Amino acid sequence: MSKHIGAVLGAALFMCTAGGVVAQDVELRSFDGSVELEGNLISYDGAFYRLDTVYGALTVSAEGVSCAGPGCPDLATFVAEARVAGAATVAEGLLPDLLSAFAESRSMSAGTEIGEDGPVYILRRADGSAAARFTVVPSSTDDGFTTLLNGTADIALALREPSAVEIRAAEAASPRDPPLDDRVRVLALDALVPVVSDENPIDALSLPDVARLFSGEITNWQELGGPDAPIALHLLAPGFGLAQAFAARVLLPSDAGLADGILRHESTEALAAAVAGDAYAVGITARSGIGGARALPLIGACGFSQTASADAVKAEDYPLTAPVYMYLAPRRLPQLVRQFLAFTQTENAERRVSDAGFVNQLLTRTPLALQGERLTNAIMSAGEDVDLAELQNVVDVLATAERLSTTLRFNPGGADLDIQSRASVARLAAAVERGAFDGRRLIFAGFSDSDGPSSINARLSLRRAGVVRDAVLTAGVAAAPDRVEMITYGFGEAMPMACDDTEWGRSVNRRVEVWLD
């Protein structure tokens, strides 16, 4: 083999792709004839051959070689295959719209066939031939992770992060591959919301009250200021990611278990319809699946109220934000499938996310002048640790600025950004790179909860603001420092978003906001 083979061939550690071809003898030859390579063709993904050779497994770009032998694929008729499994809310309520939009963006048509396990979405070229087949298995987040880990799915749709057991299983199954946290995309945003009928007089609930309701401690609406009537409880089926997220984020912190007699539903539509038709019912569902029911804001003991508005969910100011995740298999996916994944990060795709009832991740801007509720809350919570001078300092710095919807938060007990925040860093860096903020100033404003001395909290909030700024600078490799000024401030406890009397309230308050001046 020629010493120049490195210019044509690249070794890879990827596992064989789904939809790969049966291994057969082939010969790859560079167009100038200087390089020849023989082996068994393991797979072809529309852009690269993968061969088992005497040199080991090699991945070769199809652009630089011709293929000869019985195992060579027909490049003109190659069909990219992908199997997607997981959260039915996403598989049925969002994914079809995104596949259709992707097809349009590539001048293809999209059709559907009924497969053995679920719908098969087929993307066709202008001549009617199939270019890609996405087999979609709507099920639960549990099933999505299971099929991803056992190798029968390429993409898992999830409404929660993997459990410790699932993370260990992934490491055991593919110890040399990237961990699950490095194989994840945030597709959209959703939120957990309590819902009632329009006939129910209750206008807000606290998270402790929600926990008491679904643990069976509260059984009559009269205990919450409502009518003297028993309470009917509704949740999604146990395997759904939203149901598990609710148990982990609301019930576990209160050391409560689920009450007996909770009515379970296999879809958000069924839950919303059941609650909307019963004046004495309450349910927990997805913001994207409220239907005819009425969502209640969450209220804290200190009087702060959070509604699951699009801006609040996008900024994670709402305490029960629920990102929609795509976890990827540790193998090279076909080129057209990878192009679809890239498409999901575009503005076109983000518009489809909103149209489907989810919250997109496009950056929005809100000036301080339109955030009166935040200022009111800040004034109400001011006291011994936060005086008027500190509030005036916040206003002085941010008075002429606009808050971007990107808000960054950290994993509990550490300085690592959470999954959604890592995705937000990438989006913010991309905006900087394409010149969206040229000639402006980005302010990274750190805030803290009130746990501990205020002086330490101020320093901690400044340090976290610096971590985020550095992460954006690192991600934005093409962003020249002189194009956008990036500065940090640490405001500590000065502007809380939620009451500090619960862990979820404190976690909402520990954040880094991004402002544009």
C-alpha cells in the first residue's frame, strides 16, 4: 500500500452503522491509481466506506476512491436508515414535523408507511427514489434508553436525563466510546405543569402543596381553599420521562411517595381531556400537552409566582423545565441522518418546534424596563443581606441592556454546566461567531441563592459568571475578542427568581444570565 495512503484513508473507532451492508470483499482504489485497499465492506453510510482490512478497521471517504467487487453499494440508490425510539410525546408530536421540514429544505418529499413497530418516515428524492428511512417507535423514555443501550436504536428520545443505572450500563456496553452525556442533543424544551379544569376555582399551587396532593396527604380541595370535594389525581404512565421527572423533582425532595388510586394515562392528550372534564381533578402533564385543561402557576411561600411561559421555560426560570433530549448511539450514523441532526439546530427547525407546541431555543431579548415583576420581587426580598445600594448597582449595570433568553445553570454541588446549559453555550458561541453581537457588549451576570454569607455568595456568583464566559470563548473559536466585549459581574443574592425556602427555589436562583448592551 502506498505511503500516501494517509491522504486518502482514515482509521476510525466507530461501530458499524445501523442499516449497514453484509460484509463482502471489495477493493477501493484512489482515482489516480496510486492507492489500493482490499477488505470486507462492513458498512457504507452515504459518505464513507468502512472496511475490515489487514490493517484493522478503516474508514475511507467515498469522494476519493472508486469501489470494485460484489460488495460495493450502489451510490446512486443508497438509502440511509435510522431507528428512533422513545418518548411518544416527541415521537408523535414533534419528530414528524421536523422530518417534513428537513425534507423540504433538501427539495425532497416526505411520506409515511406503517412498519412492524411503528411509522416509517421515508424521504424521497426528486425522482421518487428513497433517500432515507426513519423507523420511529413511539414508546416511553425508559424504552428509548433500553433500545439505545442494547443497540437496536440509533436515537433515543428522552424527557429526562439517564439514571445512574443507565449510565453504568452504557459504560459497560461500550467502555471505549464517549459517555452518554457526550452523545446528547437538546431538541426542544418543555415543562411539567399542574393542570385543572376551567371550573376549578384554584388559581395557583405551591410545589410543597403539589407534593402533598400526589402523596395523598391532601385529599380534599377544601384544604387548599377550594370546594368541599375529594381530589382526583392524574399522572402519565410510570415509564414516561415526565412522570419520572415529576417523582424525582417534586416527590423525592419532600420524602413523599405516590398516593394510591392515581389515574394513569398513556398520553398527554388523554390526561388533559380527563382533567378538563372533571372540576375536582388535578394532573401533572407537559406544557406542550395541556389541551383543554388549564395550567396553574407555581407559587412560593414568599409570594413569588412562576408561570410556564415560553420565556420562563427557555431561561429555566420556571422550576420544572423539562428539556427534550436526543441521545445518540456510539456509532457513525448515515450521512443523511447526521445532516438531519444538524438541521434540528437551525432556525427553520426551531420555528417548527414552536408550531408543534414546544418551546424552541432561539435567542430572545427582553429589556430591563419590561421586567417589572423581577424588580418588584427583588425589592420585596431585600433585607439585611441585600441593601438598596446593591439593587441600585444591578439597575445601573443592566439599565440599558437586554436580557437574552440564554440562562446558564450548574449541576448540583459542582462547577459543571448542566446539559441544557452546555447546549446554550454552543448556541451563544455560534451567534457570536456569525456576528450577531458585533460592536456590542455581552454581560455575564452571576446570581446566587441566599444560603450562606452574602459576601461569599457574591464572590461565588462572580466566579460562575467567569466560568460561563470562558466556556463561550472556548466554544467560539472564530470569535475575535475585539468584535464583542465580554465582561462579568457577580450580583450574589440581589435578584432572586424564586423563594429560597426550598431546594428547587435555591437551584433556580443559582444562575448566570447573559445580557446584551
